Amino acid sequence: MSGAARTAARRGESRSLPALTSDRGIALLLSAIMAGLMLVFLVMPVAAILLRSLDTQAGPGLGNFAVTFADPRFWDLLVNSLTVSLLSSTLAVSLAYLYAYALQRSNVPLKPLLRIVVMMPLFAPSLVQAQGLLLLLGRNGAFNRFLGFDLDIYGFWGVALANTLYTFPYAFLILSAALAVADARVYESATMLGARPGRIFRTVTLPATRYGIAAAVFVTFSLSVTDFGNAIVIGGNFSVLATEIYNKVIGQGQFALGAVIGVVLLAPAIVSKLLEKRISSRQQAQMTDKSVPLTTRANRMRDLVLSGYCYAVMIVFLAIPGIVATASFVKLWPYNMAFSLKHYAFDVQNGTEPLWNSVYVALATAGLGVTIATVSAIVVQKFRTPLSGPLSFLAILPSSIPGMVLGLGYVLAFNNPANPLNMMYGTLALIIFLYVYYNHAQAFLIASTSLKQISSSFDEASTMLGGGVVRTFFKVTLPLLWPTLLGVGVFFFMRAMVSLSAVIFLITPETQVAAVSVLQLADRGAVNQAAAFSMCIMAIVIACLLIVRLVLWLAGAKSVTLIR
Amino acid sequence: MDSKLCITALAALLLSVPAAADEITVYTSYEEDEAARFLELAKQDMPDLEVNMLRLSTGELAARIIAEKANPQHDVIWGFAASTIVTPQIEETLEAYRPKGIDAVPKEFRAADDKWFAVTGYMAAFCVNDERLEKLGLEKPTSWKDLLDPKYKGEIVMPNPASSGTGYIQVSSLLQMMGEDEGWAFLEKLDKNVAQYIKSGSKPCHAASAGEFAVGASYDMRAIKNIEEGYPISMVIPAEGSGNELEANALVATSKNKEAAKRFLDWTVTKTAADAYLEWKAIVTIPGGTMPQRFLDAGLPQDTNSVLHPTDFKAAAEDRKDIITTWQEKFER
């Protein structure tokens, strides 16, 4: 089939010969702009880190790598990182697949609620999740203290659990998009040929969502491997490579050795890129011009079982922010449970100003991010230029860069008087670009997954009718894609509201953002005030979602899935 | 969108040109609330001086200063761990300066080459969760030695000295008071009871306050503030004598507004500043002044010198690298 698709693509090209020159020009220009931006805001900072890793007292060389690899502790941490990430990635993708399947292919009630609740970890700084887990499952957590359990969350299993919950929404977003579209004709034929539901799932549904699964595994694994927030709070004595970077850079000021580990953590990106390429080359478009959208049939037994599963998952995802919110509204959790609003009187430096800074930054990140991620996806998926290969690699590279490493790279690259863009250092604009590229991989994958599912025969038809690349985009691709793009925008907005580790090195007294205030409150022991601040961030994110939803509703697009 | 962003960037650039001549940027590791109070007073005394302050933890600030070395953004370092400020990569960014009135600060709290001086400091202290002790039927420990008792096994959390200044002064003070061999042997015994080495100096106290563990080795002000928050903890100053750290101020050599930076540093040794420090800090190096009642209530003696182990700050700074390497080999998990 891929052969046939390629032939079709070639035929499409030959048919569009008259428009070729200008189209080719636009394709190349757009590719060049995307490549240029990536060069400045991604490659340069990463290169700055690479250079640092080669920086030894005896001049440039591989000495730091030799030192790191000779340390048995490094290999222990590598094993820790890989095992815990493999486990949590497997769990997150399996659980999210079933959840997404239930929402897309069955009639479980209250779908909008189910959809929004599992997104909760994205709405608040990651500190909320770690704090919530400790309040629930810590040695003095609610389960132990009030229900008489004897749990000890610290260690391998705690980190695996935390990372599973933390990466679940990402897996769900990707898998939900992959399961959203299906061609009913294939299912009808399978049923008519006598295949039972289990067999249909194995032979039709699963293969059709292969690309989504691969993307979800890759994203969740990368997120787990590079996350240090959960591991540092819940890991106890269980350390991983990402916490070791923190240890080296923040703890001991050993940039070069921290950079070496940062470079090692780039490896998953390269491996998974190779794997992803192999898998996606066999992927075919789900929706073609002849497709019939799949409608869900009634099946009470199936709906009952899936509902039970979904509500169980929902309770877990509600409990975590729920207990943190409770802690922010009582005098002193868990010792004094009297209601109090005292944690909402923010006496942090600059008060609530960082909150408004963040809203501004998040809106700008959403606008810029959607534009950049979509154009990148189109450039890679639809235009075949010599830049497509390198671009598609760079597009997903950010997901394997720990936020702290990328942030450090920005400082090293942009706070250099020799850099013509040095003037951007210390401005919100640079923070906006950092957020865009830090979150580029997920946005790009979501946009690509959706693009892949729009058959190239739509493009061909448009091209045959004389539409150029630009016209085809605005008349054909955009109308099909815009709900996804709104979702990507919301995703960028959320990430810019809550991400912390990447910007910790870029904030200045004038460019304080909300997530940093949360960290500072937690640092000085005002954990309940930190929780209160997080709740405000969460409220803003949810308000943004509701506003976008209202706009959609007013525009008459009532059935659009916003977050996908 | 791109052009819009260019405009944003341009606007930001135009706005970031120093507006007033007397504007400085100060990097500090003082805790958020105390820094805010000190700064408020500084502004009252010098209304024409615009101070932009960035507060980060000791480790984060050190990393930031080193990362920005090619083009430092700050004029003054304020309230920053002395054992970290002497890191060569940071020390070489400083310029010697003797503030007006520096003689109020005794010599042992100043660098010999005048590159930094310390007006405040902090000392090691245990945060002990009384509720948890009672639940487990344990007595309150009063010394480091008490913590060796197997009944505390799994109930002690300590900062990791490699990433925490507080953790380092705890380890280095034990080594200084017991000597190398005995000190390391002691730490090995202690290690058997330690549940976790946490990366920051205040987190062990928070963990004890939250009731996750019975004993968190931390520092004085953290304990006092958590007691005031209402947590069921008490502060224990180890009977052997408490290790302590200085918080240093310094002038950055690349400052573009040195006169203003010097004015600010002069202010940090004035009477107003000293009085403010006394409200927030158990260790103030400028003599005179009395300790607030709330510190005494939390368990500090009027004369802190009576509980401090006389720290050799010079040795503590010089031995830092070796001690941490040995510690990591022995205990880092």
C-alpha cells in the first residue's frame, strides 16, 4: 500500500507541473524559515550545551565523557532511568489507549467530563502532582494517617506511579487523535466476514493506530526520562539521570559533567526517531475521499465495562488536585483542618503580578507555537524538500531535552555578547520562544498525526483543480485541521502557564512568571500557599478552556473536541 | 506573527535600557520574605535607588552566575553562602570593596582580600516532629550522637551536602569537631539510620513538619518559621555544638553602575540594616542588639555563641571539594 501511496504522490506531482515553480518556491521558503528558527532557538542552545560537555580543564576533549562513563554510579542511574521510564511509559500508553478507546469508540456517558479530568495534570505546575501524591500516599499521607494504611511511596514504585500519571494526558491526547477517525467501510467488511470484536480490534483498530501508539510511547518515555520534578520529590534515595543533572549543575556547579548527562539523555530521541520512521512509513491515511466516518454502535455490556474503567481512572485524577486544593483551603494540613483563606493572601515578591505576566506569555506562546508547529508539520508531511528529513528530526528533538538543560543552553547561547540576538536576553520574548521550542515535539506530533490522516488525495484534487500550495492549505487543509490546531494552541497555553524547570534560568526581576512563584513559595516552606498559587494557575487555564469552548459554541462548532 | 514578535522583542529591548542612573540588579539567596523586608527598608533609606532583586536558592543562583559569566547581569551579590561564593568560578567575578562602616563587622567574617563580607549567617538545627515521636514512642533526640540509636532508623532525613549548603556545614562541622577518622566513622554509623539524603537544606525540615519523618536535619530559621506556621515540631540545636554558615555580600566586578552598587553595600552594614537582620536572623555578625523573643521561645539561647561550634570557615571552604567527593563515594545512593 505504501508503494501505491507513493505512486499516487508521484502522480500528483506530475499533474501539478504547471503550478510547480511557485509552489516549489513557497515550499522551500517556508522550509527555510522553519529551519532558520530551529537553528537559532533550538540548535544553537543545544550546541552551546554540547560545547560545554567538551569543555575540560585541559582544553576541549572527551575527558568529561570518560570521567562520567568510568563512574559505576552513572551506569546504575542509567539503569534506574531506563527501567522506571519503560515501566511508566508502558503503563501510561496501555491505560490511556483503553481510556481513549472508550471515549472515541463507545457510548460511555459524560464524555466531556471524562476528557477534561484526565487533562488535570497539564493544568497545574508539576509540583501539584508530587505534592498531591505525598498528601495522599506519603508516610503521613491521608491513606496512612486517616485510613490506617502503612504505605511508603518513596522510591522506584512511587516514581513509576507519578510518571505514569504525569505522562498519561500526553499519551491520551495522541491516542485520542489517532482513534478519532476511522473508516466505517473497513469495520463493516470485517464484521461481514465474520470477525469477532476481539479480532477486529487486533487486525483493524490496533494496526490503524500504530503510528499513534509509537508516537505516544516515544513521547511518554522521553517525558519520563527527562523529568526530574517527580523523581526529586518522590524518589527519595532512588535517583535517575535527570536528577543527577540537577545534582551536578545546581548542587555542585559542575556544568560540564551535567552537560554530559544532558547529551546522554538526547539518545532516546535519536533511537525513537529511527523507530518512528520505520513505523510511520507503513502508515496509511485513515480518511480518504471515499471514507465513511465510523459511528459507534450500541453495546450495553461494552459500555458498562468501559464506564467502570473510565470512572475509576477519573477518581484517581480528581483525587490528586482535589487533596491539594483542600490543603490550600485549610489552616494547616493535616494538623488543623479549619477552613481558611489565609494561603490566598499572596505575599510573595511582586504579589500576583507574575500570574499576569504568565497569562501574557502563555497567549503569545499559543499564537506563535501553533503557527510554528503547524507550518513545521506541513513542511515535513506535505512538502518534500531536502530540508524535510532534518526538520522532522529537529521537530521532535525537544521532547528529549530536559527543560533545565534547554534553559541553560538558552543562557549560554543568548547571554553571549557575540550573539546578535543578545538583546533578547532578559526579555519575555525569549521566554516565549523557549516555551514554543520546549513544547514543540508534542504539538508537532499532534499536528502531524492529524495531517497524516488527511489523505493526500484531497490535496491532489485541490491541486488538479488548480489550487496552489497556499490555496490548498487555506481551502482544504485548514478547514479540516482547525479543531486540532485550536487544541494545539490550548496545549501551548497550558504548558506556558505551568512549566518551570526550563525558565528558572531565564527569569529576571522584571520577567517573573507564575510557576517560579510557586517554586519560591514551596522553597520557603509555604507549601500551602504554593498550593493556593497553583490553584490560581489552574483556574486561569480552565477559564481559558471555557472561553475557547464558548467561542467555538458561538461559532456554531458545538461538537468540536478541543483538547485532542 | 513573526513581525509581531519582532516588535515585542524590539519594545522589550527599548524598555530594558536602564531608565534611571541609579538602578542596580541584586542577586540574593535570602529567603523571599526576609529579602522583601530588608529591601523595603533599603528603599526607605535610599528612595532614589532602584533595586531590582532576583531571589534564587543558593545552588540555583550559583549555577545562574556561572552560566551568565560571559555577560553578568547583576551588580551585587547579597546574602549568599560564603562557602559557595569562594568557588573560584564565582570569586573571580567579584571586586574587592570595603563598605563605609565595615569596621562594625569583625574581621573573621570578611574575606582577607575584601572580596566579600558577611553580616548574617545560619546554623544547623534539627526539626523534630513531636507528634510523630509520640506516635512511635520515641524520646526527643538532643544531639547528633543520639541519632545513632537504632530506634531512629528510617526516621531521619538529612540534606545532601553535595547540593545543599546546610548539608555541607553539618558534615564539615562534624568532621571539624571529631577529626577526619572519627568523623567519617561517625557519619557511617549515622548513615544506617538515615532514610533519605534530600537535595535541599530546608526540605528535611519541611518533611519533618509534614510528619513524613520524625527528624529532619536542617537549619535554625527554617525550624523557627515552621514552628510559627503552627507545625507540631520543635527545634533542637545539637548538643555537640552547631555547624554554621555565613551569608556574604559582594560587589560584582563587571557592574556598570558601581557607585550605586557600593551605596547599596554600604547600606547593608548600617544600623538600620543590622536591626532588621536581628528580626530575621539568629546569627548577625555586627555585635550588639538583642534577639527577638520569638527566637528564644523556639529554643535559641540569648547568646548564640554558646551553642555554635567554632567553625573554621577558611578550612570549610578549602576542604569542600575533597569532603564532598569522599561523602559521595561513601554515601550517595
